[in-house]
Amino acid sequence: MSDNLYALFRQAAPGDDKTFLRTPAGQALTYGDLESGSARFANALVLLGVKPGDRVAVQVEKSPETVLLYLGCLRAGAVYLPLNTAYTLNELAYFIGDAEPAVVVCDPRTREGVLGLGTGAEVVTLDAMGQGSLADLAADQSPSFRTVAREASDLAAILYTSGTTGRSKGAMLTHANLASNARTLVEAWRFTPDDVLLHALPIFHIHGLFVALNVPLMAGASLIYLPKFDPEAIIRLLPEATVMMGVPTFYVRLLQDERLTAERVSNCRLFVSGSAPLLAETHHQWSAATGTAILERYGMTETGMNTSNPYDGARVAGTVGPPLPDVSLRIADPETGHPVPQGEIGMIEVKGPNVFAGYWRMPEKTAAEFRADGYFVTGDLGIIDDAGYVQIVGRGKDLIISGGFNVYPKEVEGEIDALDGVVESAVIGLPHPDLGEGVTAVVAVAPGAALEEAALLKTLAERLAGFKRPKRVIFVEDLPRNTMGKVQKAALRERYRELYA
């Protein structure tokens, strides 16, 4: 039998007449529509020349048709490559050049720019309304398609992530990686066909795509599908949902609405938070307002979910719970890889069927991130308490998580350092009441140079996606350094920690 992830979803489908997805605008897709619609998209991709193993790069706004496209890619045996809609053409050029997709699906407004990159890929379009040249092509195709057989180890997706040095890395996720994590979460979070998940997350990210989509599909559940996070819409729709998944920013903003009460969420059995640290204060405020405790979990692009606070039992603020079933997690000395004593801080390392197959065309980088015994080095520092709960205490390499999105300082610094009048920059994350961390640039200015914050930010707007751009720029004569000449980012974080207070 095929290990194609779509085939597993199809087995779990409760019946073709059941609604899988509905939008506030009144659009709906049944499980039968998923079968026929994904078949049309799979046929369209094959017509465009896509073969099993080919990459399909997708940078489009969220719509029900993007779900059909994702499933169509799986059915055709292609490798789905979602890209953040905020990426500029400058950034897109790297991803397309590196992944060498057979097809690029983009918004009609960016088609000419993508064609101008000269990648040789077929370029088709899909807009926020689910319309475009790909949708037109799919509409003319057969509603039946024989799903391509895939091995468990075959790639289902590539998601780009990054370190603080060098360019983004493509994390290769197999059909088995995604299937195992979805099954585990269905069990851990008690999903059933009766569940209705309120989905307001982007689907170019592992959280919105492989958690908030794959888990309901694996359970035969349903979605209320919002194009984006809209607090007004969420408050209105909460009584119709049983589950909501979000980033901490969602919960912070919803708490500002006096209509958020225990009565309004009485139908909701589960609120999940991830992609960024949830402040203990937010956890406590939510419990006080609604009578429900947010379930915080820990995952990453390369692994899916690794740990989760329990469904039954204490959901402890400031922790991400124990490891999930089938996931082995240890705290190790960052240098040697040897496990540290219980209760000590060290590097979080994980092993299990959820862990990715490596970085696309980067064998040396892949080898460097795995221990000899198969454990993946996450880059996150943590501690395990006496109850077995994991607490994330810091992140290696100064990763910033702003509004649920990873921002890698080195990339932002590279753009700033290239500007006239800049000697050097240090990009740091500072506590931000809305975003969790606010991207902040501390810039050493050359003698005699006259730099202005607004002008610098305007220049960066042409080079970087919005979530990567600094919220503030601070100009200094020079950056603090240690005796080895290394910039002391910890000192900068401490100096400016109240900037957004």
C-alpha cells in the first residue's frame, strides 16, 4: 500500500458529504470536494510537466483553493514548497534558484516579476479569491486522479528555514514525517470527526499547514477557514468552534476584547499556542477570562511538534510540556553532545519519526546538525524540570521570533551593513507587548554620516519581508564588544529591553 500522505488522509475521511472547510464568506468544501478538487489540481500539475519528486513552489494568498493545490501536489507525488507571501522578488530569487521547482504558483500581480527571474520554471497564478491561470487550468481537468504511490521516505514538502549565518536552508520533510506527527497530535489532543477548528493561521508555515490542516484531515474533522487573523471575526465565530490554534499574538489581542468570556468559549475544548513563547502573564490572563488553560507546545520546521503540555493534567505556564509519544528528547552539552544532569540547562536534541530527512542539497550542513546516534541538534537551549516538563530558556544563535515568524538577525544585518554610512549593525529581539519580540536594529554610524531612521526603514522595505524589518533603529557610535571582539548582543538586549514597554 502507498505511504502517500494524501492516501492516508483519504482513508480517514468520514464521508464525502461532510463539510471539511467553510469560510465566513459562505464558501464550503466537503470531503468529496477535496477528492475531486485536488484531482483537478493534480491533473493540471501533470499537464504542466510536473513529475513525482519535482518541486512546486507556491507563494499565494490563503484561499480554499490553496488547500486543493497542496493536496493536489501530494497526489501527483510532487514536493510542496510553500513560501511566505511577504517575501520580496529579491528573496524569492534565492528560493527558486535553490529548489529549482518545475512550477511556480504566484499571485497574478507578481507574475511578471517572477518571469523576470528567468528560472525556466512554468509560472502560473492563483489569487486571494482562488482565481488565476492555474485555477482555470484545473477547472478544465478531470475530477478523478490516481494518487501516485509514494514511499514513506519520499519527500512531501520542503520548508525553508535558516540559521544566523548563511542563506536559508530547505528542510526536507517526508510523507512519513508528516503522517507520524499528525497521527501523534490527533491522539495527544483528542481530535475526533466532531471537532471544528478555527483556522486563522497562514498556511506557508509549519503551524498553519502541517498542524492546523494535517491534524483535522487525519481526524476527519472540520475547519472554519479565515483568510487571516481577524479578532472581530474570531470573537464572532468562537461559539461555533471546538478548537483554536494560534500564536501568542492572537491571544494577547483577543484578551483586549471584553466580549471574551467563559460563556463565549463554552463550546471550545482546546486552545493551542505555538510558534513563539507564550508569556506566563498571557497564560494566566486567558485562564482568568475564559476558565480554560491554553495548551502550549514546542516544535520547529525541521521536526514538526516535539513536546506538548498534556490534554489531561496540568498545563504549566512557561513550559512546553513533556516530549510527545515516539519523540525522544534529551538535554545535552552543546559542545560535546553528552547529556547533562537532570535540571541543568543545555541544548535540546530530539530523535523520532517526526525528524526531517536533512537540508536540501546541503549534506555537510545536515551532517553537522545531527549527532552520531541520530539526535537532531535543535539550536534551542532548555531544561527539564522534576515533572518531566521542558522549559525553553533561550535560543542559540540569537534567533528572533516576532509574531510567530522566525527572523534571523544575520540576514537583516547583511542588508543594513550594505548601506552607505553604516559601519556595522546588530539586530536583536526585544520584549514586545504584541509581537512577543520586536525586531530592533542597533546601527554603528560612520563618522560624518547622517542616517535617519525613516529613510533606512524605507530602503529595507524594498529588500526584506515586513516581518523581518526592524520596528525601530537605534544609532550609536559603536557596538559593545567582548575581549575577543565579538559584539555583545546580550548587553544590547539588556540596555534597550524597555524600548517597547
